[in-house]
Amino acid sequence: MKIRKAKIKDLDILEIISKEQFKVKKLQPRFKLLLKDNSYHIQIIEEKGAVIGFIIIKFLYENLIDIYSIAIKKEYQNRGYGYKLLSRVLKNFHKYKITLEVSEDNVAKKLYLKCGFKIDSVRKGYYGNNDAILMSFYKLEPGSEES
Ligand SMILES: CC(C)(COP(=O)(O)OP(=O)(O)OC[C@H]1O[C@@H](n2cnc3c(N)ncnc32)[C@H](O)[C@@H]1OP(=O)(O)O)[C@@H](O)C(=O)NCCC(=O)NCCS
């Protein structure tokens, strides 16, 4: 298993995974643009040399980032890869506050709770029948206090 920064050469496989996992077109990340945009950072996870998933981070402010998207190929889901990928991001960006939004019925909510995200607020009926859950993760530096 390897986690690394995505490159232009990964474009095709990123789009394939995205189309498989996000049936609604507007949820499919536009990788061609994102790979060239410095406000986004894409990490991919590989198994035996094959790309099996990605995570996209969006830099919002100096110390604030957002989990823009995460997906693992169907046949590799529920085997801990999403956890490994997100954990790596939390480790690499430990000085940042990290936010995200997820539909209450999405299994990703369990992944985020498992990784230590806390629920900040709920947007009732944001996705029609389902609520949107706003979550955040902030690992305070030892000795520091939340203001
Ligand atoms: C969300 C997603 C990235 C999770 O990745 P994953 O590799 O399958 O997740 P993991 O195997 O690391 O599981 C992490 C936790 O999520 C939960 N989980 C994952 N898949 C699950 C499933 N099929 N059923 C029930 N719980 C599940 C479990 O609580 C699990 O922890 P546990 O095994 O200790 O109980 C993956 O399901 C996916 O690509 N979904 C489609 C795209 C999507 O909706 N992305 C999120 C919104 S942007």
C-alpha cells in the first residue's frame, strides 16, 4: 500500500473512480482543473501499483482546510483503505483545522467519526430527505488552548 500526491498521469484513473463512485455528475470532481489549482491537493492510495482511491483537500484559509471529496474503488471498500488515506491527511495536516460536510445517510460519516471528527451542526433536509452534517477535526498542539 502506498499513499502519494496525484499527478497529471493519474487523471484517467481518477476520473474512472470518480464516475463509478459519484453517479450524480455535479458531485464528480473536475480533476483536470483541480490538479493545476494550488488551492487543492489530491492524494491517492495505491495497492500493488494500482490506484484504488483518492482524497481531495481544499485550502480555505491559512490554517483551515476542507475535505472536498474522498472515494475508494468499490471492490476495495470496507477494507480500511479510506481510513488509511484520511488518517494520513490528518497526520500531514495536523496543524490545520479540517472541516467537511456529509449527508447523514452516507457511510463516510462513520469513517469521519472513526477518525475523530466531531459534529458541529446539522443542515436539516439539505439533501432532500437527508440532513447535511457539518463536521470538523482539530488536533490542538500540546500546551495550547482553544480560543
Ligand atoms: C466513504 C468511503 C471513502 C469509505 O472508504 P472505505 O475504504 O470503504 O472505508 P474503511 O474501510 O476505511 O471504513 C471506515 C469505517 O467506515 C465504516 N464503513 C465503511 N464501509 C462500510 C460499509 N460498507 N458498511 C458499513 N460501514 C462501513 C465502518 O465504520 C468503518 O470502520 P470499521 O471497519 O472499523 O467499522 C467509501 O465508502 C466510498 O468511496 N464511498 C463512495 C464515495 C463517497 O460517498 N464519498 C464520501 C463523500 S465525498
